[in-house]
Amino acid sequence: MLRPVAAFVIPIITFVLGGFLGHWLAVVRDKRKEFNEAAQPIRAFLLSQEEALYPAENQPSLPEWDTFEACLSRRRRQRFLKALKEYREYHTGTGAYGMVPYPNPEPVHDCVRRLLRFTERR
């Protein structure tokens, strides 16, 4: 049989641990949900560019890029920004006569595939 002190302390300890664990799991769930919501427009854009021969006219807005970057850890953000910079170097945009096709689309598609790895659902 438990001592009266142990019978009082054990439920309190399990209540505190359960509350802490439940709170931590809720925070992780909310962060994961926020990441997935931020990644959705970026991923949709990248999927449309995966096999494209022309640069996209309608990219995600700057706040959408920024929101997605904010959801990444520091290390993943640095790698993402490096891959994004490389993609933007290949992105020529529009010319005087409309959309100019990529001179060599394979490096662009490789950059897009590299960027897609950052947007996988969690």
C-alpha cells in the first residue's frame, strides 16, 4: 500500500507531466500546420515550373516567400535561400517580345527539384 504522501504526490506529478506533454504536442502540431499552409502556394508554383520551358509570369508574392522562409529552421533557411538564389539566376523573365524560353531548361528544372524538397508536407 502507498504511503499517504506518495498517494498525493504521484497524481500531481503525472498531471504536471501530462499537461506539459500535451502543451508541447499542441505547439508542434501548430508549427507543422503553419508550415504546411505557408508551403502550399510555394509548392504549387514550383510544381508548375518543374517541367516548364518558359519562366512563370505569376510567382508567389514576396510576403508568401517571406512567410515560408520564416517557417524554416536557420540551417534549412540558408540552404533554401542558396537554392532560390541559384533558381533566380536562371530565371530570365520577359523580354521585349514576351516570354523568353530558358536557353537550357535542365539546370532550371534541377533547381526547382531542389527547392521542392524544402516544401514537402510535414
